[in-house]
Amino acid sequence: MSNYTKLKTNLKLAIQRLKLLEKKKTELSLKSRREIADYIQANKADRARIRVEHIIREDNYVEAMEMLEMFCDLLLARFGLIEKMKELDPGLDEAIGTLIWASPRVSNDITEFKLIGDAFCHKYGKKYADACKADTLNNVNEKVKRRLGLEPPPKLLVEQYLIEIAKNFNIPYEPDQSVMLRSGLYDEELISLKDKTNEYRNGGNNNGGAGGGFPAGFEPTSDFSDKAPIGFKPVSFKNSRIKLD
């Protein structure tokens, strides 16, 4: 591959577009909570659940965008390895494999991803790119795969969203007891929430960015590892979205 400058430019542009998309979708999600609260207040719980499923999908999408942004930033920080090494550096395998896998899934929103995927296909070969797209190399980040998956959200998670939205707007809400009891969780054991509003009020999230880079010991696999949902506790999420750890 000869045009490394174009690849670097597309990675930087992708980061900028990802930040804008994250902010836009988060703001829309926050506004949607008022609509859901109105449905709850009007005793239209079924409609509220449908709207919550949409918010969960949007929250998942935003989290995937944040992680893809980090991978783009990692590749920029280690771009010298891409330029100088003919073979793929093992430390970049997850980042590159994840971007190639995600490319057809997000390129409608971030057009640079198709160009990035094509560039890596040219650099490392079509066989490698096809394997990444099919995830036969097991190098695609698991959280990104789940966040961009098409599976409907668990019923428990939907109820947890509804509980917290109702609490935030001081609206009485009785969750579906069959869902809560089957899960072993009830009112006092809810999903942990993290407020992201201040990030956007200060001009965007603070993850990644073209000028940030990563410390020498950074490894995406460990940073993005799943955490067991132990010790759920209610936390106010006024003007925030639920963080799915």
C-alpha cells in the first residue's frame, strides 16, 4: 500500500465524525426520555417499552462508536508500525480486524470507514479482510460485536430503563413483576448508571481523539473486557444515558 497519507487522513476524519455522531445520538436519546415518561404517566407502558428498546439500541450504537473511535486513535498513535511493517503487527490485529468487521455496519453514517476497510484490505490482503468480516480469526472486539448486534434487548434491561426514567421524572411506575422476579432483581437492585452529560457539555467525549494517542502499555482487549453485573445499585441519571458495562 502506497497511500499511507490518505489512510491517516481518513482515520482522523473518522474520529471527528464519530464524535459528532456520538453527541447527536446521545442528545436525541436524552430527549426521548421525556416522551417515554409521558407514556408512563398516561399508563401506556407497552408503548413506553417499545420506545425504550429504541433508546437501548441507540445507546449500544453510541458505545460502539466510542470504542471504534478509540481503535482509530490507537492506529494513529502506532501508525509507524503500519507504514514500516509489511506483515500485520500482532498488537494492531484487534483494532484493524474490528474496523474491517464494523465497516459495512457503520459506513452509512461514517463514510470514511469503507475507505479505511478498503485500505487495510489492500495492505494485508483480501483473504485477511474477508476473514475479519466473517470473524473467523476471533480478532473482532466482543463488545463491539454485541453493541452492533441485532438482537432485541433483554426484558429485564427494558424494565430497568423504565424504572430509572420514571424515578428521574418522579412518576409512579410498577414494573412487570414477572420479569423482575424471574431475574432475581427488584426495585433496590437496579443496573448501574453512569452520567455522560458533562462530557458533551464540555465539547464532546474525552475518549480518543486524533491528538491524544495511547500510553505505551495500552491494550484494547483488557480495556474493553466485560465486567460482571455484581452489586447493582440505583444512581440518578438525570440527563444521562445508561452505560452497559
